[in-house]
Amino acid sequence: MGTRLLNLVLIGALAATSAWAVGVGEPVGNLTASDEQGRSHALSSHKGKTVVFVFWGSRCPNSEAYAQRLKQLAGSSGVVFYGVASNSGEAAAAVKAAKGKQGLPFPILLDPSKQLAKTLGAGVTPTACVVDGNGVLRYRGAIDDDPAGKRSQGVNHYLEDAIQAVKAGRAPSTASTRARGTRIQ
């Protein structure tokens, strides 16, 4: 009887968690948040453009390991990039300092309520999400399958491939992958 009750509680918790997340292929709504500078940003202001959200942590070693790759991708992809800091205790000053140290050229949205993380289904940092010009989630998951950035061949560049597909008006060949990293707390 105890095991059955525990299973029901776990199933209920999983259902409640997934009820928050938008599925790939569904509209995300008008996401809004302020960045580390205090400026407000709204997804609706980017109608017709591809937007990338990368859930990032100022103290996350996985996020730091991807910093240079994200910087390069943000500079060359021709899409709107946002970092999203959803961890508890991600104060604007700490986010600003880590962003500067890593040389990230895009705004980092502060998400202390974890609303963006819940809506887009991000559970770890880093997690990437690509939203098309109509506000539909087209990709969610890992940036690539080389977290350490040490392989020179055979790397699956999931985020880059998803961006290129969405910009070309196609669905990404891989719409979802499992992101691995530090749990958002």
C-alpha cells in the first residue's frame, strides 16, 4: 500500500511538472523577462525572427565550458540570442560579472521564479531552446554532444543544426535531445 501511494504521488508530481512545459511544435506564448542590466525583453518584439534561449548558470561549470561556442554561434547565426539565469540566488551583479568574464555578447534574462524554465521545459544548465518567428518551440535540448569541447570530429551540433533548419523554414531533423548539466535549483 505504501509503495502504491508513493507511485501515485510521483506520477502526480511528474504530471504537474510537465503540465508547465510547452511541447516542441507548440506556441510558447509571450515570454517576458528583464536582463542583468534591468532592461525588459519580450518575445513578441521579435515576431518573424528565430529566437534562441540558452538556460545558463553563473556558477555552472557546464555553462562556462560552452561559453566560447555560444559566443561564436550567437555572433554568426543571425538570430536573437538570450541567456536565461533561472537558478536561485542568480543576482544581477553575479550574472553580469560571470557574463563579462565569459565574454557572452547577448543579454542574460533573470528568471528567479523559474517561469521561463518551467514554460520551456529546461531542467538543467545548459539547455537550449529554439523558437521560430511565429513563437513556436522548434527545438529543446543539448547544445551539442561534446560538453568538454575536446572532440574535433563526429560532434552532433544540435543547436546549430536546429537554428539553420528553423531559419530555412524547416523543422529540425532532431527536435529534442536530452540536455546534460547542472540541475536548475
